[in-house]
Amino acid sequence: MGLDALRAADPEAVGQYQLLARLGSGGMGVVYLARSPGGRRAAVKVVRPEHAEHPEFRSRFRREVAAARAVDSPYAVAVLAADTEADLPWLATGYVLGPSLAEAVAEHGPLPVGSVRALGAGLAEALAAIHAAGLIHRDLKPSNVLLAPDGPRVIDFGISLAVDGMALTQVGMLVGTPGFMCPEQAAGRRTGPPGDLFSLGSVLVYAATGAGPYSEDGGTLAMIHRVANERPDLGRLPEGLTTIVRALLAKNPELRPTTRDLVEILAPEGTSEAFAGDWLPGRVSAALARHAGRVVELETPLREPSPDPTPTPPAQPPVPTPVPTPVQAAEPVPGRAPVRLSRRALFAAGGVAALAVGGSALALARPRLRRAAPPPQDFGGPTPDVLWRYHSRTGQLAVAYAALDKLTICAVGNALVAVDVVGGAELWSQYGVQADAVVVHNRTAFVLGGSALRAYSTGDGTPNWAFTGWDSSGGRLVPEALLCADDRAVYAGGRIPGTGTGTAREYGWFAVSIATQQQLWLDSELRPDRAFDFVGRSQSGALLFADNLGYLDFVDPKDGSHLWSDYTKNDRVGWVVADTDQLYLPLGEQGLQALRSFDGAQQWEHRDPMDQAGPYTPVAVAAGILYTSPSRPEVRALSAQDGTHLWSCALPGPPTGVTPLLVNDTLFVPGWDAHLYAVDIQQRRIRWTFRSTPLTGADWQLSTDGERLFAQYGTDLYALPPE
């Protein structure tokens, strides 16, 4: 908030603005406090000569000035005038009679939670307008946020980047401030609007604690490394801010909330109401008033003393220059598209879902392929043609993956088997493999069995590597659940046996590097004596852990940090399904609920009357519609937006608790007593029914390659038509 004297080399005027004092300087130029011919105070930024000489910079600067004029928000400083063709291009914006956030915190300490929440809402609204104008700020930091009685102001569009502009590093500049830049920026990758949201999260940490989320030890390079690779330090963040700030600081840009989400969470009554009263603490408001008085009273420019004792003649009045015609403000558009997850039911059936293998170790005998077996008897109605059937004489199957490269990986007793998806022939097998869970990624089958994680080639079943180093600081970790895999790692969950008295155990999750077979991270910040009811992953990358205590954890796969954790109003959580923006899961024994993906906030709940209450099956979701069944023979279609009932279709028999699978316009619903129902969701009627041989303890597991339905029940794997 300080005003520095003008230096000898500083001009007396820029365009029609008389310069009064220096406000600061940076890599792009010098910022001055100035006065218009009508007496209005302005902040004038003049570009440095070395940048002004670069043709590409001038071209980009023109585009940015035009876009900045279209920024329409009360929380972003307005562009008053500019001259992009001057020898030294300049930009004049409105001057805010208040300190920067950096100055306010340094002088008066961190802001209270209420002030920080209001600050975040105002900054989010400013960023929404900036992004809608085609700009990315790229250097949102405490010194670029000014505090005024009616809310914050975002400044310094001079180093923002037009979405279609060139990278600023092409003109030799380090863009952004290490402690407040986003991970993708720190790693040298392309950044967009979500990068500004990460910076906003860092600014809120600073406002609430007096320090950024990353240690400043070791200099710039060390700071950049921490931002790109380490989790933020949020230990001093007050309650009421942790959940939303953790979401903003997600390493994965797609997991960060949108500006609209932020405003709704931080200022549900609206930003104007948030700043209607004294939103700043009294000590900051008093300092603001003192500074405003000083600026208003400043009529004569502040200048450094001249070494020549001869009095300096008074400056001639500046000659006004034409003000460029303002560019018509663009119609606002959303700041960025909301986070998009898959529209398929991702976690419980089909795709790369990990399916537990029933039974214990069984005799090692080669499973046989039986062709032309007669289809099982059905109880009335049309039956589908069985494309092929694979039968195991040694134990129950667990279908791990239905792939487009013409094979299906199965766990069969103590064997891993690949089956041809076209004809059902066995392509290869690996015996002596304890397979408690299997997932497949990038032509590799990852098998969790006993205390080992093993990798096999899906081409011929060749073993690639094994990992057994499940050590943790709390003891020997026992793996119990295999989640998924990606190009970087395999993710699993397990427990650390209690070392003290009693039966307390600590459960955690961990990642194993595919490239090095080393443990990347282990996180055990969980409640004791919990067990996993459900594990899974969304296509955006977040890991999901639901436990037998009713809690749900949303976890960043980059480092295992908690994006959010919340109680779901359940005694336990048996299943979770996601679509583009929401998670769907049970609500007690008589309903469903939808939670917002990025912070777990409940969006709606659907309850049945007590006389009709019963647990719902996991949902299939597509095109904004949920398909599920209560504890009676029917399929229900519900609105994903608010849970309202759309239509119902009676089933020949009751469903089980297995996730249905939607393929095109057919919903496949597992039923009791080895039945499988195909429901036409367009005609809202039963298309066909199918029945396998009933087997105690068996249930259906479904997957698809888009051309066939793979339906596994007990010792049989069927390929059925998808319609």
C-alpha cells in the first residue's frame, strides 16, 4: 500500500495521465499511481523497453488489452485506457484505494475465516469474468489482490495470457510466482483456467495463515519442485476452509472446482451480500481509510530529491492524447466447462473394475472349453442366443476385463486364463497364481494375491514382475483390495495390524510404480478399525474409498492426499457410482443420494415411504438418467439432476445387489436364482430373460466390449448379444 517516489528516469506523464508516484515494478513493467485530467486516480502500467521491441509481444499485448476491456466484474479492475502502439505500450486501469492482500497480512496478520470466504467468492467471480473474456491470469498472488471496502479487486492483467496467444516464455520471461503457480505451470505444461483456480487456493491459504501452502526453503527451484510434486501444507488452515482449499489445490486440474462452484459454496447468499457489511477486520479497515486519505490528498508528484540543488522548473501540463475506442464487451460465457467424469457406471461392474474371486485355493486342473452346450432353461419369455460358453470344472470364475484386443482375462481357482472374446477358446493360462483381484491396463494384467502384486503380459501370460514390499512406518502392511491401474501406477488398499493392545487396525491406500516397482506413496490417515466396503476410481483420476463406518474418501492418485472425506449418512457404504459431476450411493436402507464430486456436498436425496422401503441396487447412469431397482422386482429410472422418479418397468423376479450394466439401449439386470434380465429402456419392457445353473454363493458379474455382453455366473462365462 506504500507509495514510492518517482525516479529521475520516470516520465512526468503517460498519455493523458499525470504520474504521481510509483506503486511497484515487475518483470513486465512499472506501475504508477496517476491522475486523469478530470482528477480520477488510475494505475498506469508501462511496459519495459526490452519487451516493447519484440513484435510478437506487441501483437499479444494488443489482443490482451482488447480482451481485458471485455472483463466485466466488480471484482476485477476496469481498463480505462491504453496505447498499444506507443514506443512503450501502456495500460491504465482503475485505482483501488486499499492495500494489497500481501501488505494487509504482513502488517495486520491473517484474516478471519469469514473474511477469507468472502475474499474467495469475490476472486472466483473475478476469475470467471477474466476467463470468459479469453484471458488466463497466470499470476494470481497476494500482491495482485487489492482489498477495498466493497470487496477485493484482481489486478495485473499485463502478464495474463490470451487463450489463443503465444506462451510468454517465448519472449524470455518466467511467468508466474513460484509459491502461487499451479503444478502444470511449474512443470512447464500448458495451463488454462483451472491453473488460476489452483493459485486462488494458494492465495486463500496465505490469507488465512500468513504463509503459502509450500515451504519457501531452498530458493526458487526448490519451490517449483514442491509445487509440481509435493502435497500442500494445510495443517494451520482453520476449519471451514480445509475442504474447499484442498479441492482447489488438487494436482489434477480436472478435479478442481469451477468458479461457479466456489461462489455457491463460499457465498451462497451472493457476493454482493457477502460485502454488504464490514467484511474486513477493523484493523485492516482502519489502515485502508488512512491510506485512502493519503492518496486523495496527494496533489504534487512524489519525486526523489534531485542531486542538482537548482530548483526544478514546474512540469508543463501533459498534452492529452486520443483515448483508444473501447472494445465492446463480449457476452459473458462460462469460465470453463465443469469437471467431466465418465457417463458410464465406472466402479462396480464392467470396464476395468476389480472383482474379488470367490472361494479359497482350489485344485490345479486345466479348465476345459465346452462348445455347443445347450443354453440354461429360462422361465418364460424370449431367451437370447448364446454366442459361446466357457466352463470351468475347477472353481468359480471372476471376469476381470473385457478387452477390445480380443481377449477376456479370467481368474479360475489358482489360475489366470485368457479367453478369446469371439469364440470362447482358451488362448493361454498361468497356473499356480493366487488371484484375489485382477485389473488390466495397457496390455498388462495386475494380480493381487496373498501378499504379492504381480504383473502379467496379456499377450501370452508371461510374468513381468512382482512386488512384495508392503512396508510402512506403522508395521507390515497387508494388501486387501486392488483398485485400478494407469500408465503410472497400480493402486491398492490394505491394513496395518495394530501393534498395541486390543484389535485396532489402521487401513490405508498406496501406489506402486509400474516403471520401477517401488512404492510411490502410502497414506493411512484413516479411522481405526475400518474396512473397505468399496474401492474404485473415476475417469478423472480420483480414487474412491468407502468404508464400513459410512465414510467416503476422495483421493488424489498423484500423492494420496485427501481431496475430501465425509460421512455419508450410512452405517456403511456398499457401492458408489459416478457420472460427469456427481457420485450416487445409498441413503440408509430406503433411498439414494447424490454427492458433488469435488467436495462431497449432498445435491439431493430420494427416500421411499417406510412401507415401501428397501435397499437399492447400485445404479447404472447415462444421459442424465439413473437406472436402479429397490428391493422388489422392478427397474426404476430416476433423474440424475434431482432424483425424481421418471418411469418404472416390472421385472419377472427380484434383482440382486449387483450393479446393472447398460449397453446401448439395453439394461442388463442381475436377478436372484441365477436369472439375468435384459430391459429395453426405450420401450420400457423386458427384452429377454436368461438363466444359468443356480449355484450357492454365486452371483452375476457383467462386462462388455461393446459388441458382446460377457456374463459370468459361478463356473460359467457366457457371451450374449448386447440387445
